[in-house]
Amino acid sequence: MDTAIEVRDLVVERGRRRVLHGISCDIPSGTVTGLLGPSGSGKTTLMRAIVGVQTVAGGTVTVLGAPAGSAPLRRKLGYLTQSPSVYADLTVRENARYFAALYGLRAAEADRAVADVGLADAAGQLVGTLSGGQRSRASLACAIIGRPELVILDEPTVGQDPVLRADLWEKFHAMAAAGTTLVVSSHVMDEAGRCDRLLLIREGRLIADDTPAAVRAAAGTDDLEQAFLRLIRDREAAATAGGPAGAGASAGRAAR
């Protein structure tokens, strides 16, 4: 399987505080990769680095074979931020058709994207009158209109009801099956099981990078939230014991 994103030794600092601590990972093409972790863990910072709008202190990010932020990537990448990125004084339909025009696409493509995110009934409403969850979906429609090769979605399901969340995840997997690579962030651990692959991040460090099944197996539990907690505790225990070797010695003593 080809690699869509390569992150190598990525370091991001804000002032005197280090936000990302030398993160390295590969994200396969045509998959839904979940970026999971608590609020403030560095998820948005990592996504901004992938999009190419984040100043980095060290390391590299390669996206679809080019350095992150390169001009050729602009038409290949869709990005949904946490804050709605659509015009409040335009209707949902007008926003979508405006973004479609930027890509040289017809109005029908815009209308299809609006329907895909479950906003067909609200297409004629001003975005400023929508609920927060609806605004997020309007932004999502505009992000996917150009049929990008890579879609970066920062907490797209926040504020959505369970039925709409399920519908959106079905849409994400349909896009991946058609060849699109998606990176979806969330701080809700029950969404982890919907992903093809997981990047678990805490305090700017990568805790796990594997499939949900492998993460469960490594932690010895079928509950992904418990798996995340166990991996964190194991990491902390290893650090307290002086690194991997110390952790292994501690485990050996416990077994005896």
C-alpha cells in the first residue's frame, strides 16, 4: 500500500513550550486514519503541519510525495478546521457552489456534496442561522467538493447526533474505498474503532500507531479507551524505570 503522508522527527514549539516531541509516522493511502487523543494533546498542531500551515522547529512532513504546504498540493487537499470556514451571510447552497466554482466544477457537484453531508433540507438556509453541528457539515461539504486526494478533518463529528455521526463515518469509508486518504481527529474514543488505523497522541507524543485490532492486542483489552489508558501507564512506568530496559526488568520481576 502506498504512503500518502510521511512524518519524520516532527518538532513544533510555541514560545518556550514544545508542543510536538519528534513525532514520526506513515499514513497509508486510501485509508481512514484516526488521530485520537485528549484536548490539548497536539492533534490540531499535527494536522496543521500536514496541511502546511504550521511553523515547525524540526523534522519533515511529506504529503503525496511533496513537502507539506507546496503549491501543487493545494488542489489535492481538503481541510476542515474546528471552526466553521464558510460564509455566514450566504446559504449552504451558495457556499458550496462558490467553492465548486473555484475548482471549475458545476453546481450539480456542489449540490451533491451538500446532500452527502445531510444538509439537502437546509440548503437554502443562511449559514448564520444554522446550528453549530450544521455549520460544521456545511464546511465539510465545501472541503470535499473538489474530490481531493487527501482530506484532513479536525473533529468533524463534534455536535452531531448519533445517526448523523454514523452517516458521516459511512461517507468517510466510501471516500476511502474510492481512493481518498482521510485523517480524522477526535477526542471521543468510541470513534477509534471506526478507523482503519490509529494514531494515539498524548502531550505531543505518539503513544500508538497501528490498527485498532493491534492496539487492543498490545494492551490486552477489547476496550479501546482502556487500551489507550494502559498504553499511557505502560509508557509512564517505562520512563520511571529508566526506559524500555527498565520497563522490561520490572515486567520480569512482576512475572516472577
